[in-house]
Amino acid sequence: MIHPEIKLSHSSANNFCAKQLWYKKVGNEKFPINFYLGAGIIVDAGYEAGLKNIMTGIEGCNIRKSMEESLESIKNNLPYDEEIKLVESFDSHVQAVEAYMGWINYKPLETQYFFSLTFEGHTRPTTGYMDIVAERQNLPLIIDIKRQSKPAKKAKNDWIMQGALYALALMKQRNLTEIPKFENHLIIPDQPPVFLVTELTPEHLYMAYKLLTELNERIDKDYWPLNRTHSFCSPMWCAVYDKCHYDHFETVEKLLSKIS
């Protein structure tokens, strides 16, 4: 089997450019943490600390301290200007997480819930982590936290596909017969949190599976197509932008020579 070390995941299946994914998974290029990813990491540390207090019934985890430790752990992987921006916004992120804790109306059961499953016909497993597995009114609930800079009125399709995969995993692992509830909780600095409820359908679950199946087929064929028309194909959003354009380019003369 080609590339046996590569596992399937939601993020890989929804990567905007398969060639960028190749640089990550096969080319072993290092992708530095930017402000947005870094902010998400420290927010994760904060809400996980807060939820741990609720789950244990002991105020043993300090949200601010947990976020400070998380920031310290990623500083060396941030470009200097991104680090400064993240440090300057740190207090507003702490306040947003602390505010979120006051809105919780569910019973948290687990955070960063790991799953691994293999679909029939796939040559590699699918793995992932659910932010929060919870209950509300004795019904299973999956929550995915998103750190955002502004509110949203509805969940993005990418988020829904993520929830659909999580639902499949939870249904299989816990022998559920009904699709669990799914919500995106948006933690936004200087604003109250936003709660987006998505009623997952069998169609959503099928499309999540289909995206993984297509990714599995592309990896097996070692097929990693470019997507240079996407808005994320820019130096701002892709760490290998310059390298990719150097590696994958042919002159007009070369192109003309390919025509018979």
C-alpha cells in the first residue's frame, strides 16, 4: 500500500489544496503556527480547563494559567509578528473563554475524545478528536468549539461535515441508533459566545463518508492535484506557496513543446 503512514481525517479530506496536503503528509514540510491557529490552541486549553473543573467538581484548573502555559508552549513556533499579535490579544481571549463558561447548559462528559475507525473498502483508518462529548436532557451531544473573530449566523459546510463524521464515530462506538445532536460553539474575543445548532441528517453523514472515500482513493493513487484558483492559495495562507510555485511550473515554451 502506498503511503501507509497517512491516516484519513476530516481536516485532510477538507484541505483546500491536495498539493498542500502532499507537502504536509509526504513532503514533510513544516507549517508554522499563525495567529489564528495559535489563538485556537490557547482557547482550547482554556475551555478544557474550565470543563475539567465542572466534570471533577473541583476548581483545580485555572483557566488563565492553562492558557498562559499553552501560549508559552507555542511561542517558539510563531513568527515574531504573529506572536506579538497573539500576546496583545491574550487577555481578550481569556475573558471570552471565562464568559463562555457562564453560558454552559450541558453536562460535559469528555474533552478531546479520540476515535479511530476504518470504513469498509478504505485502505487506511480515519482518526480524529471531538472537542466535547456531552449530554443535555439525557441525550448525547457533540460540541465543536470554534475560535472566531466575529459572529456567524449559521455553520459553515466544513463544520457540518466535521460534525457528521463525529456523529458516525460516536454512533458506532456507543451503539447509538439515532444521530446525536451537534452544535458549534463560537468563542469570540470581546463578544458573547454564539451557539449554532445543526440538525444532522443521513445525507450529511453520507457526504462526510464520501469525502473520506475520495481522499482515500486519491492517496492510494498518489494523486495530489493543485488548486491555485482557491482564495487560500496565497503567501498569507500557505506556507509552501513559493516552493509549490517553483516546483510546479512550466514555461510557455515547455507547454508548447508538449503539443503534438
